[in-house]
Amino acid sequence: MRFFVDLNIFLDVLLIREPHFKFSRLVMDWSDGQDVWMAWHSLATLDYVGNKLAGKPKTNRFIVRLLEIFEISPTDTRSARFARMLPMTDFEDALQVAAADMVKADFILTRNLKDYKKSPIPAMAPEEFVERFV
């Protein structure tokens, strides 16, 4: 199975956001050595938010680690157009779906299940993922 991880999972771990940290961290720990993907644009958001809230050194180390664990989905203009056409209310979430679609992901791991209800790729919460696969 191929999994795609949404930005909020990474932010939970980087910023140690409770009560979500535990399961998001389990997702990341499991991902090392697996067929797991992330979006290119997640890196920019992680860098921006992380530098402000966690500091530049910690954020840099975190991103280096992500690049050791996760593959980056190749996206292009077609992907952005696909995202814009999805019946989703949040464009950033639609971009995540488009990136997941490019790698033929089976599931998107996210805490934001509500915004992924109309996603063509099923979304799964970290807790369910850990219960089923870890």
C-alpha cells in the first residue's frame, strides 16, 4: 500500500502539538523505510511555520529528516488544475490530494478528515492508521 501524509501530521510532530503528537509521531516512525509520500508545498509551509514557532535550527533538522524518510510527489500544472477542479473547500487540501493522486496513493493520512470528505482518495486519521497498520 502507498500512503501519503498531510501537512498537519508533520506540524503535530515538529511543534509537539498535543493531544495529536503521539499518533502523528507513530505515523512518522513507521514511515521510515516504507512507500510513503508527501507534497512539495508542505516543505515550504513547514519551513515558514516551523521557523516562527520552533526555531530555525529545529525546523531545519526536521526537514532534513523528512527528506530522508519521505518521497516528494512530482506535481505540475496539470496537478494544480486538477486540485482546482476538486469539490473541496480548502485549496491547500486539494493540492495535497492532487499530489497524492500523482503517486497513486491508496490513503491520505490526515487529522483533517472533515475537509477530505470529497477527496477521490480516502483519508484516514493517524489513530486508525496505527490501529490497522502499525
